[in-house]
Amino acid sequence: MKKYSIVRIGSEYVVQAGETRILKVASRREAAKLVTDAAELLQEEPAPGAGEGSSIGRDMPDVS
């Protein structure tokens, strides 16, 4: 997992993953909440069956 940081640029706060800027927000509090939420989501276990082909079952059309 990359290291996340929050950098102030002018009057905005930029969330960075490593050296890549990924999100710009108006408040530091909002930036910190988003980073915390993202970190929690990344720590959750994947749903059962995740990564096993398509997530939506579809019938293949009959091509004649």
C-alpha cells in the first residue's frame, strides 16, 4: 500500500498517494476523513467470490 499524505497548496488541500496527486479538497478535515475512509476500505477483506470472473452473471447471446 502506498503512503498517503495531505499537502496544502494555496487555499486547497491535496491528497497524495506516494508522489501522485489524487484528490483536491477545500478543508484539511475533509482530506483527513477521506484518507481514513480509504485506508479502512483497503483493510477490509474482499467479498466472497471477488476476483472470480465477472461480478455480474450474464447469458451469452446465441449467435447463428
